[in-house]
Amino acid sequence: SHRAREKIKGARRARAGSREKKKRESSLIPIPIPSPPLVGAAPPPPNPPPPPMSKTPGKTPRTPRRILESYTIKGSDGVIRPGDSVLMKAPDTSKPPYVAKIEEIEAAGPRGANVKVKVRWYYRPEESIGGRRPFHGEKEVFLSDHQDVQSADTIECKCNVYSFRDYTKLSAVNPEDYFCRFEYKSITGSFVPDRIAVFCKCEMPYNPDDLMIQCEECSDWFHPACIGKTIKEAKKLENFTCEGCVAENGNGNGVKNENSHESTGESDEKQVQSKRRRR
């Protein structure tokens, strides 16, 4: 019995020692063993010396910059200022130039040779999330919230971006003339304003590139195709009453030699007016 008790005590001490050994081993942090150097290998390069301390530790010297009131476009005598609109070279020469609004002009580098412009981009309808729609004019652009900084060397020329109303009053539209009636949120694809007046039976907004004629009774505007007429026939109309007004008032359409509408003012004698952009 004495030997049995000694065996039991010995087994307990062995189990306790094993648990203590495992406890110590689990608390140790393994240390990586370096691999032996290769025979004939070059010695590792020495650590590079620390960089010299500058007079203002942690700061790099900044290039002086100046905000300019104006800038003369290279290769031309055109002068731009903040608030002006410009055409900027596209990376792909097969695409039309970008349209941008100048927000700020700054010069940096020696003698201010490096001129940059902070711009706010205009988007063309086909560049927006919704794409181009039938009522979008050929020269229509949207003022976006997308800002950027570009080299002034990318500016091709100054251009004009009119309000929608002013654009429709132009006696002639030049290649550098555009118009804007929406602001565009480039992230969400939303527009401001988000509502616009519609015309005609098709209930579409006005496209200044399209011919439209006005009803003498309700003053609504109609596309020739929507009233069953060709553009040539619509141009000959001097008196026009839409179907809705005919049904309500019993009036008809008269056809006379048309005095084409080339102004926004109304004459004393009612005449059909054609609504389109003048070229």
C-alpha cells in the first residue's frame, strides 16, 4: 500500500510538472531563427545615413503662388478672368473640347511661369448619367459641381455660355456659343431645377433647335409633326389654332403667307409665331 501511495504521488507530480511546462511554453514569444548566410554572397549594404536636418523640421519649402486677376491665352490675344467660360483641349483629339468655367487663376514656380486654373466643368448631355434626350439642344451644357485644377496651357479659347433666355434671343449662333439651363450633380445625376415647363401634345421641354408654332388662343407651342404638318407647311401658316381650342371654341386654322417669326416681341395683329433658335 505504501508503494501504491508513492506511485500515485509521483504521477500527480509528473502531471503537475507537465502542466507547468506547457504554461511556460505558451507564454513565450517565438524568436525567428536567422538563416545561415549563403557562401560567396555579398555582405548586406550598410544602413544609409540619416538625412540632414533642415532649418524647419517636418516642413518642405513651398513654392510661392500668386492669385492672378487675368491671364492671356497662349497663342492668342484672348484674355480670361475668373467667371469666364473657356474651351479646353480634350486628351482625345477626336472628341470636342471640354467646356469649363474659370473659378480661379494662380501662378507658381519661378517668375510665375507655371499657371494653373481652377475650373468648374460643364457637362454635355451625352456626358451625364441620363444621356442626351430629344429636348436637349445641340449647344446645351450643364454646369456641374465637378471641380478640377488644370494647366492654363490646355485652354484653347474663350467661349460664351448664355442663359437659355439670352441664347434664344441671339441673332446668330457662333461655334463658341453655348447655353445652360440646368445645374448638374455629377455624383447623383440630378438636376437643378428638377422641373421644367413642357409644350405641345407630346409634353416635351423646348429644344431651341426645333421649329415650333404657337396657338393664337391658348398660346401653347406645337411641333409641326405633332399637328400633322411638315416644316414647310408650318412655315406657311399665319394663323394657327390647336385642336383643343378648335373643339372648345369652334375656331379653325387659316393659311396665309407666313411672316416668319424672327423676334420675341408680339405684333398688334395676331400671327402664328415660329419658335426656334436663329442661326
